[in-house]
Amino acid sequence: MSASSRVTDLLRHKALSQAPGEKLPSVRALMNRYDTSLHSINQALRQLEAEGLITTKKGSGIFINPQKGVRYIELHRPQYPSPTMDVKEISLDRAVSQAGWKLVIKRQPVNGDDPDIRPHVRTCAHVVMPTIIESNPGFFKEITSQSSPILAYGRSAGPFQLDYVTGDDHRYMSLLVKHLLSLGHRHLALLENEPPFFSILQRSEIFLNLVDLFDLPKPVIIPCHTERGESSLHRAYAGLKEYLSANKGKPGFTALISASSAGVIGALRAFHESDIRVPKDCSLASFGLEASNALIVPSVTEVGVADDHWGEGAVQVLAQRFADPEAAPIGLKLTPELFVRESTAPPPR
């Protein structure tokens, strides 16, 4: 960590712990206290002023901003539309507003184009959807060079040492598999309708481990070969349709789990065109929630976290980070819930 970043973190912690309106020591006193240069102190003070934590009054000194509770949070999300990411954006916006902060939204490319890494003048933290980190290493390198905290939002941080808020993928998949087992299913399949991001590969591994744990027959894995930026809904349809055609409309399984909620409609269409009735001939369940999946026919059994909990969890972790900038990475796994609906039933005899 650079000298200016170290001083910035120390002064940020001090500013957050002091009452609004209190005066900070002089620049020279800060140089002596933190044993650093005038350049590092000035850089730190400019950053804290940009964050809205301090104000400088010419001839009077440096003061804790009376409005220091107002923080600007940048959300970095992929530029392509996604119902799942839209839900997380809305949830975060609501929670950030309730905390008295402000949200700045940046839609970033995921296919190697140059991302927008210029922080807002008062940015206090970056909230990043990890698909951007995984698909654009240059973005990650640039954003970590800034002194503001970074929160991975929606998935664990993988190999990166970042704060994160995510669902508990093992509990998600365990709830789905146990539900299907309780109905009598033993021949299961997983529809891999998302790009091969770290978390998706981990999701497939958890599914295989659970099948092995419950001593079930070898499952069917249906790859959809989805590329970054492609519609996981359309790839779900194409992947399942291709599999069913190759197997002459005989699935070889009695229950299918879509690796994400975006694959549900595509899977239903592929089943329909192959004269496979859901759930009479085959059950269908979704890893993750999508509001519209509760309204289609048949309504779809899903597992996931209530929408509002995503933003609330992110604000909770950010508040901890602001209170203790030097803390080890903070991770929060949100508790999932199973919603049993019309798309799952006992297997056909």
C-alpha cells in the first residue's frame, strides 16, 4: 500500500469517528503524526474532501463535514440487460438511499472494451458485479489502484481478496436437490445456461458433489456454450433443444435444474416443442429468483434470496468497512429460501 493510501485510510477512520464540525489538526501536525510527506497528506485530504468527509476553510483549518454521512457509492455492472442484475441494482439503490447515501451507476463492457474507471468526484466505495472482474482483468487492476473500498456484489470474490455479498450457493443447490429427492426423483440434470464464470463452474461442482453425496445415478449435464454477453435465456432454449433432439425427445432424467433463473423460459419452450409436459413428464426448478417465473404457467419452483436483502447486505458490509478500513476482507452470505410451485411434482411412473 502506498504512503498516500495508508494515510488516506487512517485519516478516513479518524474523520468517521469524530463528530461533525470538529476541527482536524493542521497539515504540519498531520505530517508529524503520520511521519509522511506534505504530498501524501495533501493527496489524502483531497480524497477525503472528495468523499465529503472533510471541508477546508481558508484561513481557519480543516473540519469534519457536517454532512459527512452522505457517501457516493459507485455500482459497476455489465452494460447488457439482465433481469437478475436489474433486481440487484434496484435493491442496492433502495438500501443506499435509506442509508442516506447516493448511488452512481456505471454500465461497463465485458468483452475487452475499455471500461470507465474514472471515479465520481465523491466516490467512497465501488460495488462491482464480479462478471466484470472475471472478464476484464484490466478493469480490476485499475480499480484496485484507487484507495476506495471494493465490494463484490452478487457472488463471492473468488480468488480476489475483496469484501463480498453473495447467496450461499451450496445451500441453494442443497435445497433444490433435497426438494426433488423428497418428491421421489433420482435421475437429475443440470442446464448450464450461463457463461463459464468462476461461480457458475463452482455451481456445477456443487451439484455433482450433492448427487454423489446422496448416492444418485450419474446425472446429465447439458452445456449451452453461452458466451459472455449472449442471452442465457436463448442459449438455455438452444442447448436443451439440441440435447432433446439428439436423444429423440427422451430426456434420460425426471427433473431439470436451470443453473440460473434466466434459463427457465427457454427450458419450458424447449420442453414444449419436444412434447414433454412440465411437471407431468419432467419437473423443472431454478437456481435463483426471477419475479416473472412465479407468474408463468406452470409457475416455477425456485430458490434464492429476497430482493431487498441484496442491497441491505451490501450496505451492511460497506458500513463495516467504513468503520474499520484496516479490517480483513468482510464476506456476507445471505440466507436463501425455497419457493415450491407448480413446476415440480413426483416423477412419472
